[in-house]
Amino acid sequence: MNYPVTLPQLERLKAFGTATIHEAQGQKGALDGGLKPLDPGVRMAGPALTVDLRPGDNLMVHYALTKARPGDVLVLDAKGFTEAGPWGDVLTLAAQQVGLAGLVINGAVRDGNAIVEMGFPVFCRGLSIKGTNKNQPGKVNVPVCVAGVSIAPGDIVVGDRDGLVLVAAGEVEAVLAKSAEREEKEDWMREQLVQGKTMVELLGLAGTLERFGLS
């Protein structure tokens, strides 16, 4: 892939998971919890190919797929509109032929069962059987705001059962290092719990609890 982020880095991000990454980078980058995976078992990571989409129209989706590169995550800003499904099983097949890593849509999709059976990661706000038109212009590879987070083309989108988190392309290595540190700390905490320690002791919460009269 012609990106500064390597495939091994993307695989490590997927392995750490969204919750760890979110905490490791200072509790930033989380997209809101309304965006859910169609299949909770999927994991996804890749650079964003962004699309500013008119609600109820998917012309720019078809155009964007002609600009996509293997490994991209297609990020569609459909403005949260859930009364039409601009994405379905046929576009999923088209995306798989390109080699896309997944889809995030601030809106709805249809053909949910078929998409899950095809094994393609899709994160969306819901399902709608209603179709869309192909008449309205939009923009591809421009910054978009999805679920309260500004996403620039090439930023890394990571998704799993817990949700979605954005990692700036220039911060990937630092986030990986901090994620590894967090995992090591949590492994140590698990060992301490098995040995009989409490979370109050491990997190140093005794003083805070005492201030509230809890002992």
C-alpha cells in the first residue's frame, strides 16, 4: 500500500483493539456508540477514504470505489440519515473486488444478512430496505465529520465489537507504543488480582474513598 502506515502496524492496531487504543491515546478519537458493526466478530483497520455524501443518494459511493485502493476503509458521511440504504450486497462485492478493508457509514445499509455472510466489515447506524437515487454530487477525499469526530483522508480507522476509534496517520507508531504499555500494565494488574490484591489498592483509590466517608 502506498501509505506511511504499514500492514504490520495495521495488524497490531487490530490486535490491541479500540478500547485500548482510545485509552492509550488520551481518550480521544472515539466515534459515538451509535455506529455498530453488522457482525460483532469483525475487526478492521485501514486508512480512510472519505466521502461527503448527500442523504438518500449514493452516486458518490460508486465514484469513490473507482478511486479506492486495497486496504482502504471507506468512510461515508451520510449525515446520519437512516431512512435509506445507500450500501448493500452488490456494492459489498464491488468493494471486495477492490480489496477494501471495510466500511463506516454515518447512515444505514441494507442486505445485512448477505453482507455478514460475505465477511465484509461494515459499521453503520442501522438498516433500511429503502433504496437511493444516483443524482446528487458530493466530495471524495475531503475532511468529514462523522459521529462527532473529524476524519481526514488517510487517517487510520480501527473498528471491532467495542466500537470505532480514529488514529491520526502521523501518530500510529506512538499510539502502538502506548497501547503496548497499557497492555503490559493491565497484565500486571491481572497478576496482582490473582494474588489477592483489590482494584482499590492497585489504583490507589483509598484516599478518594475516605474523602467520601467510605472505608
